[in-house]
Amino acid sequence: MILENYQFHYNLISNTDKPFIIFLHGFMGNIHEFDEAIKFLGDDFSYLTLDLPGHGKTQVLGGDEYYTMANTAAAIISLLQQLNITKCFLVGYSMGGRLALYLTLHFPEYFDKVILESASPGLATETERLDRVKRDAQIARKLARSLDKNDFAIFLLNWYNQPIFGYVKNHTGFNDVLENRLQNCPTELAKSLQFMGTGSQPSLWEKLTDNQVPLLLLVGEKDEKFIDINKEIAKICQVSQLKIIPNAAHNIHFENTLDFVHHLKFFLRDDL
């Protein structure tokens, strides 16, 4: 669908009278990020998945400012309006989780309940943000130079060496994840990182105290960094609940799909 400054690639599965769940993938993911989870959820819900700007087949038709979180969020709301989705559940993973939290805090009337997987409200101080902007810029430059598929594959392998991903590289399906990530364009990913990375996004910490949309915070037991972040969210936001998922690090829906689906269903059960 073409909106002003965007041509979104999305998939809509409408099951009659079933509530919609919107899934937002993480950095370097795409429209297929949650396919396995959706398969287990079955026809209990309707689904909207999409490629975020800089990812998959979605095209940014405007300038670089349309990769930012604020403009991306506004575009997603426009997409919901075009599709006549006035109320829904929202699920976001990592980068998609940061975007999901932004949507929740700025457009709460659209979302009944929100699931944040391995997400954060951004960085609280200007010093932290400036340091992260520099780091993200370095990574973006590496990405932009990874035009050869082999170079991009090496970049991805190094990316998944980060401690937050635990032992995801040992998972039997990891090669499928790599192949999926390789479908992206490195120069487009670099723009996403530059304009919607953790350093570039506005801090959402202060807005959390006023949030009234129920939040389910999911973090993997092997992802200590995000356990600490989400414990802080749970302290600040009275309508949030934190679940630490076993046998998973950062990418819970991939490493432990069944537990991910179980907690999602349990959280949403009263609204079905």
C-alpha cells in the first residue's frame, strides 16, 4: 500500500470477528519474523505483519527523515486507518519493541494491550544517547560497505556474537534466520540504524509513568542486560507485568516459541 512517503509491504490475515494483532519485527528482520508464532496462534486472531522502513520490500519514498521513529509510527497509524483497524493488540520485538512502545505512548487509543519482547524505552541521558549514536554510526558504515553477500553474511555472524543473543547460533534453525536476514539491503539497514537506532530515538522513560495501556514485558533468562532494563520499566509503569522466559536470550519468539505463544495467549485471554 502506498502512503505519503512510504510504500509498505505487508500481509493481512483476517479471521472473521477475531481481534487483530500487529507484529513489529526487530532490526534486520522482515515480514516473516513471527511466522512460526502465528502458526501456533492459529485462527484465534487476525494478523497484520509488515516490513519496517529499511527492511524487506517496504520502500521509503521520501527523504531520510522518514526512517525515524516518529515518522514511522505516524505512517503505521495511517496504515491502520487505511485498513480500518481501529483497535488491536500490538507485539514488538527489540527494535520493533521500541517502536511498539512509542506507538503505545503516543497513540494509546489504538491499542488494547501491548507485548514488548526484549525491548527498551531508549536511553535516559544525553551522554548515553550521544555515545550510542557514535557506535550506531560505526556499525552503519560497516553495513553500508557490506554490499557483497559474503561480506554481509560475515557481518551477520559477528552481529550474533553479541552477549545479548546468548547461544542463538547453536539453534538448529539459525541458518534459516541468516538466510532470512540476507534478503535485506545493507544500505537500507544502515539508514534504519542511523535514524531509528537506540541513540537516535527519543527517550520514553518519563512517559512510562502516565501509560494506561497494559504491557506484558518478555525477556529471556540469558539476556541479563534486558532483564535489568525491563525490571526498571516494571517499577515505573504500574500497568506492566514482567515475565522472564527460560531457555532463551534476546530472541525469545525464535528460541522458545511455545513459551512465547503461551504467555501471549494468557495475557490476551480476557479480551478474546
